[in-house]
Amino acid sequence: MKKVIVVKTDDPNKKKFNVVVTGPVEKIVDVTPASVYLKGKPGQILSAIVNITPKAKYPFSLVSVKQRENSQFQVDMVKSGADSLTWQLNIKRTSDVNGSSYDVLKIKTDSKYKPEIIVRVTASFYDGKNTKSQDKNGFNKK
């Protein structure tokens, strides 16, 4: 990684100068996919699995998943296997009407390096029929 920092001084000969900071950055975790987009028709059960794998050098466990108060997503957190470092988030959403919903899942870990992981989730249900309470894209008007 390389970052440039602009330093401002009161020195009339050098009012401003750059300091360049470089160094290696180690990846702590792989999150696949990093965000989820579910799409289907009303009545369908939409689902996805998000794999969260800590790097071997930085092992951690998932502690909890925090969702918005009115979240309509069902989220289950499971360890992939006894010998595996991978955790899975099983995400499901269903709806009987056209519309979309969105949530930001905040996954708490026991890692001092990565105490929280964010996963964004969107689900869209559209049957192709446009009603007065929906916009031209089939989403519920607010």
C-alpha cells in the first residue's frame, strides 16, 4: 500500500510538502461474495450463501449477526466444517408482493484485527405486472 500525506507548515520557504508512506498490507479475511443481490418473483424463496474465511495467520470466529430492526431477511450463521476455518451465512428472503428490500449485515467477530465484517444484501421481487402503487421498475413507491 502507498499513501501520500500532505503536510502544511508555517515555514515561509516550505509551506507544504508531501510525505509518502508505503508498506505491506495483509489480508485478514476472504468474504465471498462481498455483497448479495437476490432477484425473483413474488412467492419464491430467494437464497444465497456467503462464505467468510479468515486467513490461517489470523483465525477468528463469528460471534453474532446484527440486522436492521425491521429486516425481512433470515440469516443463519454456521461453521462450514470441524476442520475448516470457513463460516457460512445462509441468507433467505421471501415476499408475496412486488418490491425490494435492503439490509446491511454487521457480523461481529472475536478478532482484534477485524472485529466487524459488513455484508450488504438486496432482494428484488418483480412479477412483470405494474400496479399504481409501484414505479416503472416494479418497486413499491414510498
